Amino acid sequence: MAEFPFHIAATDGEARAGRLSTPRGDIATPAFMPVGTAGTVKALYLDQLRGAGTDIILGNTYHLMLRPTAERVHKLGGLHRFMRWDHPILTDSGGFQVFSLSELRKMSEEGVSFRSHIDGSSHFLSPERSIEIQSDLLGSDIAMQLDECVGNPCEHGEAANAMRLSARWGDRSKKAFGARDRQALFGIVQGSTYADLRKESAQRVVDTGFDGYAIGGLAVGEGHDAMCDTISLTAPLLPQTRPRYLMGVGKPIDIVEAVARGIDMFDCVLPTRSGRHGQAWTWDGPVNLKNAKFAEDDAPIDPSSSCPASRDYSKAYLNHLFKAGEYLGPMLLSWHNIAFFQAMMAAMRLAITEGRFEAWRKEMRERWSADQPG
């Protein structure tokens, strides 16, 4: 096991507040990881990420292996040096992007063959190759095992086959990863929304033994309630003493409900993707700043925020930037959204520590009940 101590400082129900220590710095949990798809969190400078409270970011193996290639990143000193981020990086295995982006793909016991969505070139990704890219070439702090993701709805047999293939790939990923002191490897529980498959997958992943445990295969069409039910079933099956990571989630209400069920780590493209399309996430829900009603609204998004994008620019100005097609609009709103997500994580950590998380959660559920842009 890697030297990544995980300390749970406080609990409130199933919710946990803690700290994951890595050689490149501590990660306060529950933690949100902005997604740096191609070596950059879209529209943001790294000091803006740090200033907003970001401890760790996520890099995408699939995108980086295709462009500029993992070998080139390695030649240039690894992903941290390449993008000038000196703090922890988690890389995904590439499996989800193959599932979601590659139309021509073929699964086998050995791995997955696919064609690039960029230029149609042929590639092959095995558990061993994924670990080589993540840990040896990119040099991430936390690597993920290669897995096969299926969408929802899916048949039980399809989900079972993908889950068991993922379990076998997890064994191979761990063997390829070997013993490393300064890098960690997380395993992934699959099984769609089928309780028997989730239980089997959790047992197999725990038996293999990883530095942390992820729940994959959610936020792929099953809906909020089914997602919550699956987390409620799966999280208690994972070791209490290691971090639990819900992959690809998500909307603020999804994150809050997952924290209430014992999840410690999250990632999602939502804050920056929403920001590029004019949607601001706020304590009162999402707001569409391209709406004409904001054209003369001189108030900022959040005057109490420490983020300049939230505090110092009027909604009227942001409305104008998007209407005029100015780059600054997506930049400011992505910055605001990342700051909001990190403020939400900090608020949850404090509420858990002070023993008032359930009351805070109830208030947020009431505020976000409609969850529709204003």
C-alpha cells in the first residue's frame, strides 16, 4: 500500500470529514476534483483553482494519450511539470472515455481496441498499458484501474459481464502497478444498478486490495434516486479506513446526497461546462445568466464570496459578455462555478465537523428542490 494516510476527523451520520495525505500535499475531504481533461481545467489559470480551494485535479488518460501523447508528456517532465501544477493529480484509466467517445471499439479479455475520436487512428488500451501511461509516463499521484463502463438502462447479463471483466482487469492493474511509495492505485466497483452485482463487485475489489475505492458506472442515465440507492448499498461494503470516490458526479444535490452516504471524493466537468454555456451554480440553485432578465441586473452573483468572479462583476456585465460572444464570459463564470463547488465542499466539511450536517443537507435540498435555471 502506498504511503497515503487517510484520517477521518469527524463523522455525522454516514458523512465523513477527513484528510488524505499524499507526498504532494494534503487533500481535505469531502473533496471535489476539477477535471483537467487535456492538461488544463478549461478557461482557468492554476492559481485561480488554488485560490478557490482546490487541493487536487483530475487528468484524462484517454485524451492525453492521444494528444499530445503520454510519451511526449513524459519526455517533458511528466504531467505536473508540463502543466505547472505542483499538487496532487488523479488520473482516470481511460475506460470511460473509450465508452463515451469512441464509436468503433472492441472489448476483449486483453483490453479494448478503439479508434481515436480526433483522427480515427487505431489504439489499444490494456490494464497494463493504462497503468504505464498513468503512473510511469504521466506520473499521476493517484491512478485508477482500467474498467469497463456500461450505460443505463442495461441488461443484467451485460452488466455482469462488464463487472467481472473489470474485476479481472483490476487484478491485472494492481499487478502492473506493483509496490510504489509515492503513488496510489484505486479500484473500481461496477455492476450498474443491480444489487447482487454491486455486492459481488465490492467483494472482489476489496479482496484484491487497493489504496482507495471508487464507485463507477453511475451518472450514466439511471437517475438521481437510483444513483442514491446504489451508493447506499455499495458504500458500506467498502473499507471504512480508505477513501471512497464517486466517479463523474456531479450536480450539487448529487454530491450532497453522496456525502450523506459516506463518499469522500468527487469529480465532474459540470462547473466549467456550465460556465462555458452561461449557467452559474449558486446557493439558490442554477441560474442562466444569458436570460434577458439579467440584462440590467447590477448585482454580482454572490457579494459574500471571496472569489472575484462571483463578487466583483455584475450579472448585467456577464449577460453582456455572453450575448457579445466574449471569451471573458466563460472564463469568469467557470471561475465562479469552481469557487462555488469548493465553497460547498468546505461548508459540508465544517457542517460535519460541527455535527450539523443533516440540518445543512435539509436546507440545501429545500433550496435546490426545483433545480432549474432561473
